[in-house]
Amino acid sequence: MKYLLLLIITTAGLAGCSKFLEEDPTAHLSTATYYKTAADAEAAVNAVYAAARPQNFFALETRIVVGDVMSDDAEKGGGGASDVAEIQQLKLFTAKPDNSYVQDAWQYNYHGVYLANVVLDKVPAIAMNAADKENILAQARFWRAYFYLQLVQLFGNVPLVTMPLATGEYNQPQVPEAQVWAQIEKDADSAMQVLPKQSELTADKNGKATSGAAKALLMYAYMWQKKWTDAQRLGEEIINSGEYSLAPDYAKIFTTAGEFGTGSIFEINMANIPGKGVGSNINLWINARNTWGYGFVVPSSGLVKTYERGDPRLKATVIANNDVLPDGTIANTTSSQTGYYNKRYWLPPNEIPFNAGGSVADGPTNERIFRLAVVMLWTAEAAFHNGNKARALELVNLVRQRARKSGGNTDMTVLPDLTTITLDNIYHEMRVESALGEHLRFNELVRTGKAAATLPGYVEGTNNHLPIPLREIQLSNGLLKQNQGY
């Protein structure tokens, strides 16, 4: 295309956090004069990062709707069943192909693929430092793998596009899932060979892709394909790399102060920088309806009940009525659909965007994508399948021990070490460790074959994926084929 809209936000140190988010956007740059300098290359890859942030103020991120609301961890919340009914349709597995959340998931992920493809197409010809060029290309490969990971989980068979398309080439057929997974593996493996280690990033580069992030992404791709030996190998490499350690207090991980902690492998940067558009609307959508938010994604009673007695992770995840919040206020959750609110995106008054000079869309909470604890639990699952139950038990107990010592807990009888291990033990630990944080639950239920037995209305073979958006089928003149059951 002749003109490319670039939402480019690049390096700057931000007081109190270290986010590369402050430069002004650059828009409508002609491809005839762009992609000439090293600065152009850096700006182009930063545009890919920008594409991973929420793109639609008037909608909640589909990744959260699918991962949390479509699972048994959360109800839709908000102002009732008719408030954003399309989310409720997804929850009930009655969504149609014209659902706007389905369309957004397709459109925004392919937008990210397109921007990554532009980098991979245009940057090789730029005269610049060779190592810097390879790093930028590796970042683009990481992101292309990330966006295709979302697409294959959400839709199954999708078009596989690995270069910018010219006029007349836009109508691309779907390919089998195995072909998409192979491309994800290829891109992630290539990226991890080049990207720096976490310890090699300067503070102003926190949030940039690293070799550890690429390994975690590739590991998850292996988990989906049941390549247990490869998955455990990569998991052990991450665990033993010396780059990450479990943050000592689970209760602080999902706060803004806990961003880029010792156990963080990859996060998507958000920040309240007024006028820059680099924050998130997620805080607004999820904070309590009787405070400043819309009150969506409320924890389910089933999630609350699944925590073991005294597990400090419950208080770090769920706000119950009359809880004393970190700022000393008393929670009133009576307006919630379930009687609970979601604590993952709670903010103290001084961090609420409009109290800090921003708009309600300038939410500062980073999206946690990969954490060490989650990698440890995936590694435990892979080890179990590989016949190494002792290693699986060891890893699960390490995660439990950190949780036991979190949130000021002094009762060391809670979360006792397990003496034997089953897959259900591992799945339980994954649920309470990652609930409402990484938005994994629905996909984990699908991946492990537990969805049909867990989620009312879910039909195996149909609801494993969303429908292909109606608009895309119409634009393809029927070349794209609808998923089974829709």
C-alpha cells in the first residue's frame, strides 16, 4: 500500500517505570521515502509493539473476553446481561459470525501480522549496523509468531501470510493448523537465536522482546501440539537460565510496582502519558462499577471456591465485599454480578488515569504475557507426560512455596507441599496461579481437553474455535470457509 499509518512510540525513560513509550506518533509516511535509515527501522518495529496494545476504546480486549469470560473463571459483569450483549453471547457459546469481538480479534491480529511483515520486507535493504538490523528483524519474527499464536488458537485454520500483500493478492486461502504452528515454531526459534537476554536490556528497553520471551512462546506452541520433550527442554532452559526468579511476593506481581519483576518474562507495555495514547482501556472496563470503572470480568464463585484454605493468591486476585483494599478503603462489591470484583486491574487513587492527568483510556497496567511461574507449571505438565513425575512435583511445590509466603501470610500450614502429583494437581495450580492475569484459562481448558466437561454450552469440535468473521468470508467471495458448527 502507498501509505502506511504508523503508531510509533519509542524510547524514553519514564519516571518510576522505564517504558519506551514517549515519542510522538508518526503518521502517513510514504513508503517511497520511508525505510531508509536505522531510525526508520526502529520506528517500524515499534509500530508492531503498538499493535499489541488495545486498539478499540469502545470494546474490551478480545483476548480477555475469550481467556477469562468464556472460561469458568469469570462472568461478564458490567450493567447486566444486555450490557455489551456480544460478550454474553460469547460466554454462552451462542456468538454468531457477525459478532464484533470476533471481527476485532481477526482484524487486529492480522494488523499486527501485516506490520511485522512490513518490517521483515523493508528493513533488510536499509544500510545500518548489522547487529541492530538482525535484532529488529528478530523482534518482528517474535511478534509475527505471537499474532499467529492468537489467530490459530482463536480460529484454527487461517490464512498464512508472510509478506506484505500487493493489490490483487489480498484474497488468501486458509491453511491447516499444522502449517500455522510450523510457521510459529520457525519464527520463534529464529527470534530466540538473535534476541538479547533479559539481563542485557537496559531499563529503558524493558518490554522489548528477549530470547527468553521467544523461548516461552515456542514452548507454548509445543504444549499445544503435545510435543512434550521439546516443551520440557525449553522450559528447563528458561528456568535454569539465571535470567529469572520467582518474585518473592505474589501479591505485588500484578500491581504497577510489580511490572518487569524478577519473574517477568514478557509484558506488553502500558502507561499513563497524557496525550500519547499508550495506555489501556482495560483498567476502565474491569474496575468496580461503583467506583470509576465499568465492572466487567468479575470473578466467578467457582473460581473463589477453587482456592485452597488460606491461599494468599485469592486476596491478590479477587476483591470481596468489605475487603480492606491497599489504599485503606473498604470494598463494596454489592453491585457485582457475582459479589466479587477483579483485583488484577485495581488502581490506587493516585494511579487512576484522570487523577494523574490522563484520560480514562490511559490505564497504566501492563499486560503480563509470560511469567516464570507459568513456565514452571507448563514444564511440570510436560515433565509429567514425559514420565518424570518427580520433576513435576518439585516444580509445582516451588510455585506453592512462593505463594505460601506471599501477601504477609504467616501461617505456614497453608498450601502444604504435595507428596504426590497428578495432572489435575498441575491444572489446579495453573488455574489459581494465573487466574485473570494472563487470560489463559479458556485456552488451557481447550488445550487440555477439559472444556466440554467444564463449560456449560461448550460443544467439542465447534467451540474449540470462534467462527470465522462473516465480513471476512463475504470479502473473500466465499474463499474463506466457516468453522464447523457455525
